[in-house]
Amino acid sequence: MKPAAFPLLAILALAACGGGNSERATRYYGGPSVSFASGPISSGCLTGGRKAANRQLCGCIQGVANQSLSGSDQRMAASFFADPHRAQEIRQSDNPRHEDFWKRYRAFADRAEEVCKGY
């Protein structure tokens, strides 16, 4: 497995985690409501087939996405839940827009892993 695939795996692993830590969300975002953010990432997370995915975790990941990614970036990232191979195609693409997206996506995945780890 290539190290560059780690951000995708981090998001997928986060979606498989359980638990909760609203204090972390409150401290990081300034309010617990971000734990229940909704959008394309949250929807993909909840419908991605991982048994431990829950509204709080997926909402936390969506909250990070709202701060880190544009709407079109979020839709592309959400597509990875249904088709993980798409992430590899985007990561390995020579298209400059895909390369720029992947940099933003990696930063998002790292941040989501840090913020949402306890959910």
C-alpha cells in the first residue's frame, strides 16, 4: 500500500470507529452543533456500509469538510465512500485540478482524523 493512500484510509477508518467526545468538538469548533453537521461527506459516511459509522462521527467529519473543502471538493470526496478506487484514480491523475484537489483532501483527512478520532 502506498503512503499517499493513507488519508483515504484514515477517513474510512474514522467511519468505522465508535464512541464520542462532544467536549473535543466544542473545544475545537466552539460549539457542539458541528457534531451533527450534514452534507455530502456525512451522507456518504452514513451510507458507506461501515457498521460503526454514526451520526456524531459522520457529522464531525462533515464539520471539518465544511471548513476545509469546497462544495465540489466535498462531492468528489464523498464519491470515495461508494467507489474507493476512484480515490486512487484521482490521486494518480496527471490532471492539475486533481493534484490540487488531492492536496486539499489530504489536509482535510489529516484534520478530520485529529478532530474526530474519539467519535
